[in-house]
Amino acid sequence: MRNKSRASIMAIRAASFGLIFALGACTAKYQNHGYIPPKEDLDQITVGVDTRSSVADKIGTPASAGVLTNSGYYYVRSRKRALGPLANREIEREVLAISFSEAGVVQNIERFGLEDGRVVALERRVTSSAVSNKTFLRQLLGSIGRITPAGFGG
């Protein structure tokens, strides 16, 4: 009798630890990436007065700048959440864009959030293939009718 009660207590403990472990695996994990200068630093920049070098001195140079015309500085910060086995989901994104005139003077300072953006594929690494859903044997047998004597050098 004593062994049965001891076994049931051990089973309850094991189930409790399993439940705690399973619930702990479902807690959200957050990942922060990027940098946006604080508002106090941005307040030091005057539109129409500051230049590229003064902006770089006041808030630092960004990780990315205008790609084609080098027209601006772009500071990007994002926050992602992973919940258990689910894929990471971006829950917050902020982009600070500082645009410059051709003379290098600050023209505009803008902030964009996740709700302002949309996904844009900048590059695709997909090779299209004429072969679609065909096995090797089907491809081999499918080309039999297209073989001509001229293809053999004759």
C-alpha cells in the first residue's frame, strides 16, 4: 500500500515538472536589432543648417545610407518575438530617414513605423526551370520523338 502511494506521488511530481517545462517552453523570447538615435540627440539637428558631417558628429553614421544617389541616412530598429515553435514575427519596426540636398544640407527628417511599411523583395535568388514536376524517366522518354537523324551529325 505504501509503495502505491509513493508511486502516485512520484507520478504527480513528474507530471508537474513536465507541465512546468512545457509551459516554460512557450514563453516569448524577444530579439532587438538596430539603432535609432534618441529624441534628445535628434533635437540637436536643424533642417536647412546641418550637413552630413555635422549629423555624423551629433548622432553617428548609420549602418545604411542612400543606395543609388547617397541621398540620405537611414537608421533602422526592429524587434522580433519568438513564441514556442512558431516562426519569429516582427512586432515593431522603426525607420528614421534623414534626407540631404545635393549640397549635403539636411532637407528632411522622417520617422516610419511598421504600419507604414510593406514587404518589398529587393533580390530574388530563384532560378526558373523548364522542368516542372517531371521525373528523370519521364523527361528521357518524352524526348524520344524529338530526336532526328540530323542530331546525330548525319
